[in-house]
Amino acid sequence: MHCANPEMSLRKYESGAVKRKKAAERKLKEENITKQTARIETFFTQSVSESAASSSSAEIEKISVPVEHQEAQLHNQHDSDDVKKQSYGHEEASLTIDSNGNTSSGLYETDLGLWEEVSSDMQAHFISVGSVDCQHKDDDFARSKRSYADQFRYCTAAVFTRIHTLTGEKSVRTWLCYSPTTGKVYCFTCKLLSTEASEFSCGFNDWKNVKRAIDNHEKSQTHLLACVAFKQRSSLVGCVDAMNEKLLVSETNYWLSVLQRSVDVIKFLAERGLPFRGQEEMFGSPANGNYMGILELVGKYDSFLATHIEKYGNPGYGMKSYLSSTTCDELICVMGKKVLSVIVQELKMVKYYSICIDSTPDISHVDQLSIVVRYVKEDGPVERFLSFIDINTHTGKGLATALLDFLRTNKIDISDCRGQSYDNASNMSGTYNGVQAHILSVNPLAAYIPCFAHSLNLVGANAVDCCPLTVQFFDVVQRVYTFFAASTHRWSILVSALDKQAPVPKKLSDTRWSCHADATSALRKGFKRVLYALEQITGDPEEKQIARQEAKGLSNEFHKLEPGILITLWDTVLQRFNNTSKALQCATLDLNNAVSLLNSLQDFVSSLRSEFDDFEEQGKELSETNTYEEETRRKQKRKKQFDESSGEETRMSGKEKFQ
């Protein structure tokens, strides 16, 4: 058969009629599928509490009053509203109140007395929503009336609460449900899942023996097996389907594993005080910092982390990896808050504590106030650092206000403070405007005790400043370090001269007196070898003239007897001084031991006054000279006045004057 129009046989596109026919067939097919497929809203039901919250009081009313009052109230409602409903899309999730006061939620009755046959869908529904809507423990229990020979008894709200016989703790029996229809109580789990009949699955109303019966049922094998089955099924039922729940759990466990590795790396770096970030935030870059570098290192031996870094390592802005600096900062904040909360809880348990604060600028030039608390646990006293606080003022009132605000924010009662210890600065220890005075005005029991370590440090500093020869001696000690440290060439000469038999010279510090102890100890042990290095530089014609002159000046100081004596004296004093200072900073030190340490140090220093001859002999051995500088100077005779006696002037020897 030939087409009448040859051009029609060459058509490339379907005609409009064909398209409309296919569209109609497709629409009909979709409608048939829709009729056979339940809408997703049907998988969600509304509980009694949710229905009551979302419905108006005119539509739904649940009042715990006697049954006769309920019947009268329901009779006054509209005749056609015997069953009130809420629409969920195209399906109906209803909450009803019939003439007997019975309620139903969703597609199933919540009154266990009306359950005749429990289907698998019904089991899945109540396993997902629980037994809250089925308990009816706030009912008036009017229908539970039962007559005995001596009296009438009713169900009470007390049966829904279990009291532990030993501890007295109270817990709600979520499995026990009351039926407003039958006036009996039922076991929710046994009624829903158990195949064996029991007195609580069929209904129980012997109120005279209800306590014994409930206790026996809670311990029965049938009830325990039903509870185990309910727990196992409730872990999967409750979502749209079990597969989605499994996927959610799997996804959650995956990201938890990633965060666990990140937390371990953060703890490692924080415990050692190491920096986190580098110049770049890219995996594979040698400049990505310690945090990302350690993650890469762990990934070489951890296949899970290696796969995660390969997939999510450098995702770009807006993509999740949980390995970025943002997540790292959040984890640090969370960990810091957790540590602070644990310390605060521990502090509240022991109740009484003492405080210690001090301010110092950090590397970003922000002045911060450090807060430390000290309290006594069962195993002894401990000191805990709480936080850094940014401050804008150093006045006593400003610091006290910042401290009190911090304690108030963390719910730490200042009235439980029994001690405060600061340094000897006027803004801290001032009697009228110091921090301790402002704290005492709030809590008179917070006794102020100056920090022993700070006080001892001030004693050492003032002991040096009051003696010009000692100031000059420590200036020589500092000049030795500065001279060699200013040049790598000179430092190499010093190291080769020491030959690993003595420590290198140390730098002094204005605030840390332990540095003075280290410096004098190092110089005493390497005195002659340092002198040899200075003489080697002095005699080297290839050295710069200024370096040779400076080395010669230091060498001349080493050949004097006075520096030799002072170095042995101060090394002996400072070693004991440093040990005492470290002992005073021990967290477990008590007040009695602190006083004993200071008295012992004072007695030790006083005893050194009678040992000058020993120090003199050691100084002569170091400096290899027996002459005091005073004896080498030209003695000047003072011209006497006409009214003075002609007796000889009393003169002190070099030893006596130096001593």
C-alpha cells in the first residue's frame, strides 16, 4: 500500500494527535500507580499529646473528670461530632473521644481494652510511637471500681510508679496502661508482642493485691522477653523504613570515626604545646602545619583515614570534610568547655577553694588574666587552671570585677572561697584598692596570703641590688653570654674549648631567678675553659679589634680574686635558693611546709657568714691569684685637720673590706 502523500512517509517528528494519545496513556498509568501506592503521610501518625496541642479546645477536649460528667459534657457536643478528626493530607490520623471516654490516636485505638487482634502493622505503629498515649494514667479511674467484702477499691496513679526498695529511687512504669473502657490495667509490651497469655495481657483489676501482682509480672519470663523484643525492634522501627535508619546509623558512625581521629590529633598537639596551623591548608603540602601533617602521617597506616583524605581532603569552600581549621577550632572550643565543666563540677563537690590570678600579655599583644583555683581532694591538694580572660585595665577594682564576673558566669560561689594569693604588686596586694581588698569586701573569709615564690623572688632581686660588687659581678656573667652568643664563630670557639665537659654559659633573667642559678652554675663549672676561650680570642690577630678588646676585658675580670669568690658564693646560695623556690611552687605544698622551707633557707644563708675562708680558697683556685684588687691600688693618705689627733689612721685590709 502506498501513501497518498509521499512527504508524510518522511516525517521526523510525531504528530500532535500521537503525542496527546501517549500523554493520556501515561497519565492514566500514573493514576493507577498512585491508587496502588500509599502516600508517605500514611507512615506518620499523630500522638494524643500532639493532637491536643495542634487542635483547638473547641474541637478536642480531654478532661480528667468523673465518667458521668464526661458523658454529660460529650452529650452537649454536636451530634455529628461523635468522632473528631484531624486531616493529614489525603489520609486521616484521628483522635476520638466516644461516649465512654475512650480515645484513639492515628489509625489505632489507644485503649488496650479494645484491642482484640494485634496485626503486624499495629505492632510497627506502636513500637514507633511508644506507650505514652496508651497509659491514661491521668484518668479519674472511675470505671476501675471493685467491691470487696469490707470496702470498695479503685486503681490509683501510684501503681504507675516503681520505688526501688534499697535506694528509694522512683521510676515510671511505661509498660503499664489503664483502660478507660474496662477499668483494668494491661501490660503494653505483653499485649503488643507476647504470644503467651498472662493476667496483665488479659486485664488485671484485683486492686487489693495489685502491688504483689505487678512485682511478680515485672520479674516474669514472659514480660522480660516481650521487653527485649520491643527494645530490639524499636531500634529500627520509627523511620520511613528500616533501611533508611541503617543508612543513617552507618553515616553517623563514619563521621564519628573521622572526628575521633581529629580529636586525638588535637589532644596530642595541645598536651605538648605545639602549633596547629601552617602557611597552607591543603593536604599534600609540606607547609600545611602540624595538624594536617599528623593526619597525613596517621593516614599512611590507617586505611580508613587515608580513604577519607583522598575523597574529602581538599574539597574546597562549603564542602564537608571535618578536617578543616574551622572544625579544628570548634573541637578545641568544645574540648575546652568540657574540661572547664569537669573542673567546675569537681570544685563544687569539694565546696571550698582558693584562687590565684595574674595577668600577662600573649604573643598577639593582648593582655590576659589567668585564673587558677586550688582545692583539696581526697588524695590531696590540686591546682587547676580555669581560663584566660581578656582585660583592659590593671586596677585592683577592674581585675576583681573581671574575676567575680567569671566566677558568676560559671556558677562558682565566691562565698566558698577561703584563700587568695597574688604577687606583691600594689594593684594585687593593696590594702585599700588592691584585688585582695575588693574580694575581702565580698567575702571576708577569703584570707589573703602573698605568694611565697613571688616574695622569695623579690628577696633575691633586692639582695643583689643592695650590693654594688654583686651587681657588677652579675653584669660580668651576662656580658660573657652576650659576647659569645653575638657571633657563631665565637660560640664555636667556646663550645670546642668546653669539650662537652661543662655546660655553656646561660642568659640571665630579670624575673626568673632560676636563670641566675643556672648561669652561675654553668660559669663555675666551666670557669677555666671559658677563660681559655677568651684568651684564645684575645691573642688571635685575625679577630676584629673590638672583639679582642672585649675578650681581653672579660679575661681581666676572670683573673681577679673577687669574681672568683663571688661565683662560688652565689652558686652555693642560688642552688639552695632555686630548690626552695621550686618546692614553694609545688601544688601539694601546705602552709606549714612552706614556712619550714623559708626558715631553713634563712638559717642556711646565715650560716654561710662563718665560711668566708672556704669561699676565699675556692676563689683563689679559680682565679689563680691571691691578691685582692683593693691591695693593688695606691693608698691615699687623708690630710688631717689641725684639731685632729696625731694617731695613725685605721685601715682595713683587702680581705676585711671585701668580707
